[in-house]
Amino acid sequence: MTAGQRPQVDNFKKISSWAAILFAPTLVGTIYGMNFEHMPELGWSFGYPFAIGLMGLVCASLYVIFKRRDWL
């Protein structure tokens, strides 16, 4: 690997990490945004707070994983 390729690889890792972190809430949000009639979470009063918490937990977990691997 040449000296000029190392910063490009580091930038690629950072961009890929942030894309993965932002993909998780997008996926959960789009599933909940489809407004199905028969979603078990809709009858539960904590359905949407659970979804928001799930999104936050997944994002935080991915952030910690990527930070430990020195990708961020």
C-alpha cells in the first residue's frame, strides 16, 4: 500500500461506518412507517417508544463497535 492510499482507505472506512450507523434507524423507521393494519406493536402503548429505543440502541452499538475497531 502506498502512502497516498492509506488516507483513502481510512476515509472509506469512516464513510462506510456512518452509512451503516444511519442505515439502522432508516430500516426500522421505514418498516414502522408502512402503517400496516396488523402490527402487534400498534396495539401496545409502548410500541413506538420501543422502536425509537431500538433504533438508538442499534446506532449506539454500531458506533461503539466501529469506534473500538478504530474506524471512526
